[in-house]
Amino acid sequence: MSAWGFVFLAYGIVWFALLVYLGNVKRRFRKVERELSSLRSSGGLKKNA
Amino acid sequence: MRVVIRNLSKSYGLLWALKKIDLDFQSGECVALLGPNGAGKTTLLKLLSALLYPTTGEITLDDQRLHQGSSALRSAIGLLAPGEHFYEGLTLKENLRFFNSLYSRVKSPQEIEQTLDTVGLRNWSNDYVSSLSSGMKCRLAIAKCLLLEPKLLLLDEPYGVLDGNGVDLLEAYLMRLRQHGGIVVMATHHVSRILTICSRAIILRRGSLIFDEPRQEPWESFQRTFAEFLPRGEKWNS
Amino acid sequence: MELLKQTLWVLWKDLLLELRRRESILAMFFFGTLLLFVFHFAFEIPAEKAAEMAPGLLWLAFLFTGTLGLTQLFQAERENHCLDALLLSPMDRASLYLAKVFFNLFLMLLIELVVFPLFWVLFNLAFWNLLPSLFLVAFLGTIGFCVLGTLFSAVTLKARARELLLPLILFPLMIPVILATVRGMEIILRTGKFEEAFSWLRLLIGFDVIFFTVGFLIFEWVIEA
Amino acid sequence: MAGTMQKRGRGRRVTGILALAFILVGLYFALIEAPPDAYQGEVQRIMYVHIPSILTAYLSFFIVFIGSCLFLWKREKRDDILARSAAEIGVLFTSLTIIEGSIWGKPTWGVWWTWDARLTLTAILLLIFVGYLMLRSLIEDENRGAVCSAVVGVIGFLDIPLIHMSVYWWRTLHQPPSILRPDKLPWENVHPSMLIALAVNFAAFILLYFYLLSLRFRVGEMEEEVKTLKLYGGAS
């Protein structure tokens, strides 16, 4: 492994991991946003009234 | 002594155990807390004894709000849960001495001995609590209340374990407590028993208050409301 | 004053229960000695290196024994909802913390009083004259362990997998105590002079004081949560 | 309430774009502009990622401390969500720091892991973070979990200086500080563009951190709102 190999390995892991985490948070963001809008529109579930 | 409950609700995760309860207890009252299983009776008792804190609303004792720091208020509150609140490894006398010291009540050993005698546990006073039957543990709980003299006494289904003599003992004590200006709140399923001594009845269903009236002799409204909670075929004459 | 009285009463209760059942003290004692044997088989310590490895092995044994004690600390309160009984009473929650710290400290010191000489005998070490000063270092370390351990024993009281969670949270935070105690003992063994280890002891005393005050203040919120 | 939501949303997008810009510029400086180090050569470029991520890890631990203190004091759900989000991102950055540290260590010392003071400290920080998140997941009761995690957050932070002191004393005991170690910044013959690269990358990491934090915080807030809606929806 040449010196550059290590550098790219380090940079690659860092930015890949951050990208994956960003995607994960974005996905959770959209999911909870959808859930929220559906809840707000139907005025809350009447499940356990 | 006055207990005011305003807009009290308690939720566990996504479920409401109690929804918007408003109650007002005066000195000398004996309140029967009735309702099916899971109606929120035990939750209400725990909130009243400051073991749980409300999600919304508040409870005030003599205009002092019950919150986390109010340790002074707690010396006036007693919770009688049969079979609980005692160290199995200690003897009866040690348990009583220990809890007396926590409530900083100064009671001489003779007084403790004498109280144990009144509840009929004199010859077990040096035995371990683990060797007692559940009925005797309930009597020990009564002895504890006799010594700690709470103003607000909460009871969680004491009738289940007490024998005839024990029930008389308990009801005599409750009567004396009410005469001294105390308040009694008892959660129970022994409806016929509690109706003979209570001054007011409250029915909870799924966390909501559906009935709250003082006792009167021909109590049709109570019978109508409570009929659905009686086991099939049982008819009782109040 | 009230605080002290209640602390003494809770301590009296705990000691009485422990005297009668003797479950914690015996379990911790035999577990400690068992660890010594296990270390002996596991490490094959040559005679001359025994002195150097002694502090590390000893303190490791106390750490695990202490954790065993911590998981049992609130056991009496778990039976019959006795914790609710204590919370019902107007007692000062901090006195419960004080009582439990002293109780666990008392148990661990008792164990250390026995396991220390036993370790010396098993690994036939010399330096018997150094034992008192070594024990003082271990004493300070045990205070640090009990102060933080009691708080985390209450923190994990109602958590699932409580016995696994307690060491997982406690040990990383105990690293200053582990390093200070073991290094302190090692220096004393090597140089034979107690003064040499003063820098580590100051760190240890700082740890004890800081986390005693923090634990004392925070305990009420944890136990009532 | 809705007004501030839009403002915070826009604020977040701006930090996001800024972060992206700084990252690109930082990459350019770190990989191309800055000269290789006189001793270590190209591999020293990992420092431009390693040092900022350590600082971000410690920053996130500080935010967990702030969130925990505020929560213990005022018991507002908002502070608890802040602490939880910061801890989650803190775990990410701490583990990245350790990975980079060992990648950097391999060519310079020939081993993936050395008990070097800084690597050990980051590993301990990660263990405390993991303990924090594990505790929260293992306590059923919402409020109790929040209070107990806040306690771990506060005590963990107060313990950091003591851990630092003991680990550094322990390190100097064993290994005299050699010149060429990743944690020793080669200040003597530093080239100005190296400094710029470090500064830019540092800004990039901080901006990215706050972008991720506010995004994760928003997710936490909305999850909380969903819970209250379900709760109050039922009871109204």
C-alpha cells in the first residue's frame, strides 16, 4: 500500500461514512415528515379514544 | 386537610392511564375508588402518594403543590398496600422502628409493642416478616399507619387478604382517622363492604371519571352505573 | 443532622440484613479469591515479575468483586417494593445515597482486608512492611469506585440487562481510578517509599471528592425518575 | 412556531451548502495544494481529516453535556433530544477518528493500533458514548431513560479531564514522547498552505457537524411531535 493509498483509504472511509449517515438521517427525516403530515391532516388517530 | 386535583392526566408511552381528572377531597371523607381492572385506580393512588408525577395537571395538599421536592408533605401521606413496603429480612419490630425513624416520629419501644398488640401481632413481634401470612402482613401495615398517623391514607385493595377480625380492626381505624380530620381513599373491588363505610363513591373507566357522588340511602344512580361492572348474576342490596 | 440520622438508620437496616443473610459478603469474598486462582492459572506469573503484576491483578479482582456487590446493592429495596416505601417517606434521598456508599465501601474494605494478605501468601511476595501503604491507596480507589458505582447502580436499577449495563457504563469512567490505583501501588512497590505516589494519590482524591459531590446532588433525581 | 421552523429550515440549508463548499475546498487544499510533510511524506495528509474529526468528537460530547445539564435542570424534552442527537453524531465522529488514527499509524509505525495517548482517549470517549446510547435503549420508561442518560452525559463530561490527566501521565511513564508522532503537530517547518488546509478542513467539519446536528435534531423533534399527536389525538 503506497502512501497515497493510505490517504485515499482514510479520506474514502470518512466521507463515505458521513454520506451514508447523511442519507440515513435524510430518509428518517422524510419518513417522519410524511407520518407527521398524515397525522396532522386526519386530526390525530381516534385509536384509543 | 384538603386535597385538590385539577386537570390530572397521566400517560405511559402512547396510552392514557388517566384523562383530565378533577376531584376535591375534604377532611373526614372516606372515598371509595371503584372501577374495572386497568381503569387507572392504582395510577391515581400512586399519583396521590407522589410516587408518580402527572403528565398534565397537579395535586395540591392544603394549597401546597405535590412535586418532586415536597418531602415535608409526604409525612402526611400513607399508602397501605398489603404485603408490600416491608423488609422480609427484618423482624416486625425492626421494620416499625426503621420506618418510624424515617418519618422522624419518636416512638418508644413500648408504644411499638402496644401497637403490635392492638393489631394482634404481639407474639410475632420478633419474627421475620418473611414468616408472616399475607393477612398478618396487612395487619402489620395497619400497625405502621397507626404509628405514622398519616392525614391522607390511601389503601390499595386491603380487603382481599384480611379476615373478619382484621376487617373490623381496619374499619375501626379508618373511622377514627376520619374523626381526626383525615381523608381516606380506598381502591377496592369489594363493593358491598366499602359501601357500608364510605361517604362518597368514585368510578373510573379507562382513565376517565364516570361517577362521583356522595352516598345517599336509596342509591339508584350508583347501582345503574355500577351494574355493568358486577360479575354476572351477582345482585347486592346496598 | 436529620440527614445523618436517616443515613445511619438506613445503614443499620442494610448491615442488619447483610448480617442475617450474608449473601453479598460471602459471594464477594469467594468470588475475589476465585479470581486470584484464575489469575494464577491464566498468567503463570514468574516470581520476580509477581511484584510488578500484583497491583494490576489485585485491583482487577476488586473491580469485578465490587461490580458484583453493586448489582446486589439495591436488592433489598427491590423486594416488596421497598424502594417505593422509602420514596413514600419524607426521608432525604441523599441519605439513601450516603448509606449505600458507606455500605458498599464497608463490604469492599472487608474483602480487601482479607484478599490482600491472601494475595501476598499465594504469590509469596515479600514487602510485608509495605502492605499498610498499599492498602491506603486501595482504600482511596475503593472510595472512588463506591461513590460512582452506587450512583450508576441506581441509574441502571430499572434498566433491562441491568447486570451487563452497569459495568459497561461504569468501567470507562473508572479508568482514572484504575490507572491511579494500580500505578500508585506499583510505584510504592518499586521504590518502597509512599511519597513517590503522591501525584497519583492527588488525582485519586480529586476524583473521589468531585464525584462524591456530583453523586450526592444528582442521586435524588435518579432514584425518583 | 411555524415561522421559526421555516427560518431554521433555511438556516440549515445554508449551513449545508456552506459545509459542502468548505469540504470541496478543504479536499483541494489537503490533497493537492499543501506540500507533503518533510518526514512522513504524503501519508501526513490524513492529519487534515484526523485533527478536525477529533475536535468535532469532543465538541459533540460538550453539546451532550450542555443538553444533559439543561434537561436535568429544566426537564424540557427539547434538551433531551439535543443531547441524544449530539451523542449519536458523536459516536460517528469518534469511531471515524479512531479509524483514521489507525490508518495513519500503519505507515508511520507499522502497526494498526498503538496505545498512543490520543488514540486511547478517543477510544475511551467512544466507550462512554456507546454506554450512553446503550443505557437509553435499555430503559423502557421514557422520562427515566432521559434522566439517566443525562446523568451519564454530565458525569462522562466531568470525567474527561481526569481521564486525560491519568492517560497522559500513564503514557509519559512508559514511552518518552518521540518527535514524529501523529498527535505532535510538526510546527517547526510548517508550510502556510498546510495551515490553510487544516483551517479550511476544520471549518468544513464544524459546518457539516452543525448541519447534521440540526437535521437530526429536527427529526427528533418531529418524532416527538408524532408521539404527542398520537397521544393527544386519542384523548381529545
